[in-house]
Amino acid sequence: MKNYVIALDQGTTSSRAVLVDKKGIIQGVAQEEYPQHYPKEKWVEHDPLDIWNSQINMFRELLETKKVSLDDVAALGITNQRETTILWDRKTGEPVYNAIVWQCRRTADFCQQLKKWGLEEKVQSKTGLKIDAYFSASKIRWILDNVGGAREMAERGELCFGTVDTWLIWKLTGGKVHVTDYTNASRTMLYNIHDLAWDKELLELMEIPRAILPEVKGCSEILGMTDKKVCGAEIPIAGLAGDQQAALFGQMCLGEGCVKNTYGTGCFMLMNTGEKPVHSENGLLTTIAWGRNGKITYALEGSIFMGGAVIQWLRDNLGIISSAPECNRLAETVEDTGGVYLVSAFQGLGSPYWDMGARAGIVGLTRGANKAHICRAALESIAYRTREIVEVMEKDSGLKLQSVKVDGGASRSNILMQFQSDILDTEVVRPASIETTALGAAYLAGLAVGFWESVEDLKVIWAEDRCFEPAMTEKRREELFAGWNHAVGRCLDWEE
Ligand code: ADP
């Protein structure tokens, strides 16, 4: 009997390895940040070898510091930053270019062109996505068009494309396995989420050769074995999901209508919509939540680019706080924002607006406004953006939100969570462990190898830390939200 599964959690700023025991309790974490590259304004890249080295080093460090033998590891689960795009030489394993990160906007003009050609409806009906530079397709095309020889190599079948999961599995298996899973495939803008196949028409439209694409697998099955030379032993890689989907699973949002919101750098709210993909009329994404045991579960997703990052902006760019907890302490010194709103459209606004020309603003300032009001407005902005998502999610799905399970760094903020509950008029439930992304990947892997028998074993593991109940009058709530809408109106469509 083996005692552990390990989750590899490859995030945008750091790589983590997480040791999970049979009780679903995290027994150890190794984490390392790795370099970000900004070669031009609005461009974001990672070196694929930094991604790999930091990830494998954290795996080794975790084993060493926790004194865990590989014989005691039942399986590996992987979860990853989504959409980030890597192309490498199938023979040598050498990347032909840096990883183009999900945040990178270099292909925004091309995506605008696709919209002008009237392709939005077609793309949404096949992939569930809005046409946007955020997804992998236009990033792949950029590499093929801009790296010397890449297109020819791709056409000869000599290149592999992968999102970060695919790249890690390729490296972990010593170049033997080229796969991804439904969740990551569903973020490429090339995958038909109804037919469950790479879409020929979109591939032609984007001029991407089929030969570079990985095989798409389930999220909870053996995808390959680690190479002994690389990892020290052959361990099944048995769980895989993009970070937000892994968090949905880790939060045990297994039933239709269950919702989680992750308050990390950005905020990502996902609603499990069961076996049917719900088409959004209101700027949400339709995506695959997971595929396991031959069944696909779908989700609606709302993406907010600036979540906890707005607190970092107060700290690093304005310098009015020295840490995130200080933001909470200051915000607590005032009863309300005194009419101040901070609209965090620093990178445009995602769902439900998808207005890339929107820009941030702090409005409603009076002579009496001070940094405590701004801190409070920054925290509240995260909650208001979430309410905007919830409103359209309810409309699209026809389901009424019962409660929201929360996780991510900024879910530690009690003042934010209480305001979130107030402004949504819904209970907000924070679990004992907010490491739900890693847990989701570990659970998917453990289920595949019989480490856990069924999800019933896992449901009993999930434990609540605190439930925030709404305590605001209807009148106040709607007044505040009307003020927010007024403020957003000032920030939309600011740049071309
Ligand atoms: P990611 O996985 O996207 O890197 P995390 O889940 O680690 O993000 O969360 C980091 C974010 O959480 C940061 O943007 C930070 O500002 C915010 N954060 C961390 N601790 C707190 C806190 N106590 N109160 C409010 N925000 C916080």
C-alpha cells in the first residue's frame, strides 16, 4: 500500500509540488518562482526550460525534504496554467521559441481581424470560447509565422505543440508521450467541445497543421509512466486538468449548479453545468470541466483578469500598503468607501464585457477620500466584478446561485469575503484548505489508480473553514451596485 499522491501545480509565477496523503491532507509543499520575460509592451513569455526545471526540481525537493521514497508514491497528478503555448522539435525536444503566456497580447490585432471577418459565432459554437488572444490558437500561429523554418517543420510533422501540461508530460516520460486532456484542449480555440475532436475547419482557418497536435485524453486515467532516468522511478501520471478546472474538482463542485470562485492574481468563477454545454449569450465561456469514466462534464466560466493583483498594484505601484494583509487592516478602519470606486480595468475587462479598450479608474473621489477608502474600494472591486459574472451565469444557465465556494490567495481576506456575500446576497464558503487546485489534480490522479475508491471518499474530506452570510439590506446592496455600474461606464471603451 502506497501512502501518497503528488500533484505538480505549474502556475504562471511559480511551480509547486504538493504531497497529499490518503486522508486528502497536504503533507508538504515545495515551491519556487521562476523568471517572467516581457520582451515588449504587452508581451509575456516564459522559458520552457525554466518551467520544466523549476517543476522537476520542486518534485525532487519535496521528496527529499519530506523524506518520501518513490515507492510510496501511487501516482502523479498535473495541473497547469492554461492556454500558454509551447512548440518544440519532436526529435530533439528543443523548444523552437519561448512559451507564449496566456497573458500575452501580441496576437490581439489578428484576433480583431478574425472578428471583423465575422467568425465569432462559428468559433463560439464549436469551442465555447470568445475569439481572443488569451487562447492558444493565435499564439501557435504566431510562432509558425515568425520563427524561421517553424512552419515547414510543422508541416513535415517535426514539431510538437503543447500547453504546459503536454510539455511537462513529454519531459516526464522522456519524450515518449504527446498528450493533453479535455480541459486543456478546450482552451486552445481549436477543439470542438461537442464532437470532442480537433476541429478541421478551425485548423485550416488558423493555418495550423494537424500533425503538431497532441492526443486528447481523459482527466483521470493513466496517461503515461514517468521515465526512470528522469524521475528515478516509473510512476503513473494519472490525473490532469487545467488549474481552474482542477480547483472546481478540488472544491468538490461535482453537481450541476455548483460554483467556485478562485481569487488569485485574476479571478475565475466556474459553474458546473453537468452533461450539457451551456451556450453563453452574455460573454461567459463554455468549457470542459473534466472528462472521466467516459463522461464529459461541462462548465460555464467567467474570467476576471485583475483579482488579487489589484492589491499588488496598490502595494507595488502606488506604494500605499506594504502587504496584502495591510490592505485589509486599512480597509477595516473605514465603514465604507465614501463613494469611491476602483474599476480594475488595467488590462481591459474580461467577462462579461470583453472590452480590451477599457482602462482602470478610481472615481468618486472627494476631498475627504484617503488611502483607506482606496484600499476598501480595491477589495470591493473584486466582489463587484464577481457579481457581474454571477448575474450573467444565472441568466445563461437558468440556475440560481445557492452558494459560492472560494479559494485562492485573496480569499483569505475576511473583509472581502463578507462584502462578497453581502453584494451577492449569497453565502460564501471558504474551505479549510484553499489549496484546491493541487488537491483537484491529486484527487483525479488518486481516483484513477484506486488510491481512493470513489468521489464519495473525497467528499468527506472537504471541510469548511468559515461560512460568510449576507448581512446587508437589499436597498444598500442595490445602491452600491448601481454606483459600481455608473463607475464602470466611465471606464469602458477608453482606448481603441
Ligand atoms: P496565483 O495562484 O494567481 O499566483 P494566489 O492564489 O497565490 O495567486 O493569490 C495571490 C493573490 O492573492 C495576490 O494577488 C495577493 O494580492 C492576494 N492576497 C494574498 N493574501 C491576501 C490577503 N491576506 N488579503 C487579500 N489579498 C491577498
